[in-house]
Amino acid sequence: MAEETQKAATPEAQPSATTTEEVVVAEEKPAVIEKETPAPVPEPEPVAPEKPAVVEDAVAVVEGAVEEEKPKEETTGEVKITQSVSFKEETNVVGELPEAQKKALDDLKQLIQEALNKHEFTTPPPAAAAAKEEEKPAETEKVEVKEAEKTEAPSTSEEPKTEEEPKATEASTPPPPPPAVEEKVEVKEEKVEEKVEVKEEEKKAEPSAAAETVVVSATEVEKVAAVDEDGAKTVEAIEETIVSVSAPATEEAAPAAEPEAAPAEGEPKKEEEATPDVPPPTPEEVFIWGIPLLGDERSDVILLKFLRARDFKVKDAFTMIKNTVKWRKEFGIDALLEEDLGTELEKVVFTHGVDKEGHPVCYNAYGAFQDKELYQNCFADEEKRAKFLKWRIQFLEKSIRKLDFSPSGICTIVQVSDLKNSPGPAKTGLRQATNQALSLLQDNYPEFVAKNVFINVPWWYLTFSKMISPFLTQRTKSKFVFAGPSKSAETLFKYIAPEDVPVQYGGLSRDGEFTVADSVTDVTIKPTSKHTVEFPVSEACILAWELRVLGWDVSYEAEFMPSAEDGYTVIVSKTRKVTSTDEPVISDTFKIGEPGKVVLTIDNQTSKKKKLLYRSKTKPISE
């Protein structure tokens, strides 16, 4: 035992002693635990990662606490709200909402207000920022420990200067020793008194780095003297002396010997003192589709869209809003609105008229991609598909800006997808672009489609619809309507008036003499039967009319019958057979000089029912 203590006291063993002190400081535990292992040199590497691990655990706990702030309030709302399976739109007037939905809206607005106050829409999440701030103090502690090692190493080498200093310090009267020193008295009373004096001198000499080196070297002299008297007991006394001196020495050495480390400790304090004086930052303003997230009656309509897309789950809706804002910035929506992406796709996707409830109707004519040149320009490679997607998003953004987001306004669109002559599923470019577009639209444009009507659906679309079905929510799929080629026009007429349906889709809307204000009458003609249409006229005028029979394959004639008994019937249009390949709409006019009526006769000799559409108007002869 005596030999071991002598080796520990020699200058050759001093580096091991300092490393022992380093471990004690890093772990901040009494060194008595390490008392039986002076020979192996503990490495600081395994100790350092412990603090970051603790920081990560703390961040995880904070995140968990944030997520569980209002679980009871949200669950109560979710129980009362059932998922909508109907494509009929709900009200956007807050006063007409069920109580559970009102509460969900208020909770969402509160979360958004807190996020705006913290600038969470433009800055990283607070959890990530907190983790970075926690890592900086941990690194500062490591620097202080290393600086303490450097200051202690040279202090032990100045033994000749320390022999006179302990004598001078013994003249002062020390105060009562702490409890830790009383335990050391049992080992050896004479040596403990000297150690107590040394400790008291350390406290008095804290501002001076030189005094600390004296204290450390004095204990080293005591170690050598104590070994000669009783080796067995002085081993414990030596180790305890090293701990009692080194723990405060390392704490004081860093600021005294390395003045550069002092600002590292002082800076956080200055920041802490300065933060209360800094006024809170002004809440940021975030706009979507030109509407602020809060502070406008239209804002509630926007928030309700996100809530309905997530079945009124407040946290899910809040996350969706944050992701949408982030995506819009990354995609560059504001700059995209000003880009010129060409006009070659205007016949593929276009808006035409409104439905019976006033929703704008957007038509998607996929058959246009039968044009090989157009298909190659849109889907030949990833770059061209990206351009097509940008054009489609730009078109949608411009359409949305025209909507009325007031609580009682129209803020949704009816989509009509025409699959006639559409490229089949073998066209991978179109399929990839469609799937990507569906994903983006569903994630970032919630509840903007009031109805999605698929017309001229071919047989292979059943397979395709099953393929894209997993990417769609149940609420989205509930708005879908499918119609084959023979039922497409009639299906459209259920939702859109014939005067608003373009001619190519079975309606009468086109550029010409008639407008949307001229209403259309539709009649079903039974198989093997005739149907007559009469336009009575009471004065001289010019009568104009237009009509069409879906699928035609009927006979048509028009004549004028005067009201006077002695009048003669005038044939306006001779009887003729009209087939499906003829013009889709017949337009005609007749100048009438006396009261009478124009009679149209449609003869359906087929075994199928026929849909007849017609309308008329009169105008003065002077025109």
C-alpha cells in the first residue's frame, strides 16, 4: 500500500491524478466512488455523450407534453362528429354549425394564433431549436473541464515554491470544519487539521490562481510525509485530500487561468437578463389564396375546409395547414401565378359555366392527349411532367382566386373529367402525372371539389380507379359520379343545366345567337313515336330556335301554321333524316308576318328513348 501511494505522489503519476479529477468534475459526483481505481485512467469520451442523450430525452418529454395539452377537448368533439358520406355541401356559416364543430373551429384558431405568435410558420419547430440550445451549454461544460485540466497540470510542478506558503496560512484561525472533514478525522486527526486549514485557505484565495496552485502542491507534500508514518491509513487520506482540493480547484481554475472562458458563462446570463426587456415579437401574417389564416370572416371558411378534410380532428387539421403553408412556399405559388406557361393546354383543361347551384365547372378532356405531339410535350420525361403539373396547379390557383369565400358564398368547384378517347393505362407518363397531381391536390387543396363527375368512362377505367382509390379519402370518393358513354349527357344534366353544358358534352352552350340566359327545355321521346314542339307567335317578328336530339337517328321537319283559317301552311324545313354524324345542333330562323305558330316534328322510329333539347327566342323585324 505504501508503494502505491508513493507512486501516486510522484510527478510521473500526476497526469493520472488530473484525469481522475476530470472525471469527478464531468460526472459531478463525490470522488469516493472512484477511490479504489487510481491506476486505470478513465476516459472522458464515454462520459460526454451522456448529456446530449439527456437533452434528447428532455425534448421528447416536452414534445409529448405539447401533444397532450388538450386531449380531452378534442376527443369530446370527435365523438359527436361523424364522417360525411354525402357529396352535399355543409354550411360555412359559423352560427349554423353544430356545437362540436364550433368548438373544433375555436380550438384550431387558438392553435394557429399560438403558432403565429411564435412564428412557427416561418421558423423551425421549437423542439428542434431547443435541442440546439441545450447542446451549446453541454459543449461549454466540456471546454471548462479541459481548461481546468490545463491549469491544474502546471500547478503541481511548482513544489519548491509551496513549502513556505503553508506555514504562513497556519497562523490564521479556521472556522468549524464541515461534516465531511469530521469523517476524515477518524483516519488521522493531525493530518485532518492541516487539511481543514488548506481548504479554508482555498476559499479565501478563490480570486487568485496562484493561491490555488499552492493549495494543490501543499497537499502533495502532506501525502509524502504521511506515507512514512502509516501507509495503510494515509492511502484513504491522500485520495480524499485530492478530491476535496481538486473539486473546487477545477471549478475556480477555468475563470482564473483562462479569462476567455468567463464570457462563455456570462453570455447566457446576459441573454437571460435581457430577454424580459425585449418586447414579444409581432405575430406573423400568413395568407392562403389571398386570405389571412385569422382575422377575416373568410378565414373561418378556409379553416373549415381543413377541418372537414380531417374529420374535425383539430391537431390533424393544424398539421395539414402547416404542411400546406410550407409546401406553397417550397413550390413557389406566388411566383407561379405570374409565370407564362403557354396556351397549348387550354383545350385540355378549361372552365365553362356553372352548375345548378352556382359552382364553377371545370372540364378535363383527356382525349386531347391522343395527339402524340401534345402527349410528348407533356409527359415524355420528368421535366415535362413537372411543367405540366405546374401548369395544372397554376390553373387551379387562378380558378380558386375567383371563388367567393364569404360564409354564404360559393367556394368549391365541380370537376368534369371526360375520358373519351383517353390514353389507356399503358401510358405510364400520364398515369404518373395523374397520381402525383391527385396527391398534391388532396394534401394541399382540401374540400375544393363539390362534385367530380367522370363521363364517357371506358371499361379499363374500373381497373384504374381501383389503382388510385387508396390515395383518396372516403369523403373524397363519396363525391365521385361515374357515367358511361350512353349516360354521360343525362348524368351531366342532373347537376348542370343544358344551356350551361358545352355542345361537345351534349348541351347547347356555344358561341352564337343564344346565351346562358336563354333557358333550354329537355324532353324524352319514347321509342317509335313522334314529338311535336310549337312556338306560338302573336305579332310580326323573327323567330329563332335551336334544338338537338342526343344520338339523333331521327327525322326532323319544321313548318309555320298561321292562325287565320284561310291561311296556308309554310314549310320551313323539309323532312330529313338526321344521324349521329351530322351536326350536333340545328339552328334555324323564320320571318313571321302574321300571327301563327312554328311547329317542329321529331320522329323517333328507333327502339330507344331519345333526349330532345330545344329553345327559342323572338326579335323585332327591324333588327
